[in-house]
Amino acid sequence: RKVISRLTFGPHFDGPGAWSPDGQKAYFRSRRPDAEGIFEIATNGTGTEKRVHTLATHHLTVSPDGRILLFERGNEGLALDFMDLQTGKT
């Protein structure tokens, strides 16, 4: 529908993210007093954010089939890592 809507709210830092290929989910990094890592949120405004990984990260991207989340580990320079979004394993 080409409507711009905010997905996250609060005083914490939510960084740039990536969309799932079907547009149903967004993944983003966040720094919060109680939790840091990669979060997932439904783009239709339902539900709540869910932390899917605990690493400090940068430069998120989702594979074209929506199964793999690729990211740069924030504290390790150019070290790349990935996570299987179906199993949650890195």
C-alpha cells in the first residue's frame, strides 16, 4: 500500500534492519538496558518484538528465500555470521 508506519517505539536505540522477502517481518538490531541483539517484528503491526539473536550486530540482510539472516558481528570488525531463521541456529 506504500504506507510508511513506525514499527518500534521506546527510548532505546533501534538500528537499521532488513525486511523478509515476503514483507511480513522486519529484522533490526537494538540496544536496550535489558537486552541487546537482533529482533524480529511483524510488519502488519500485530504482536510484539521478539529477540532472535543476542550478538551486537551491523548490516543485516535476509536471503532471497527468507531462510538465512546474514550479519556482521559488531565487535569483531568484518567478521560475518549467519543465522537459520527457521531453526534459530548460527
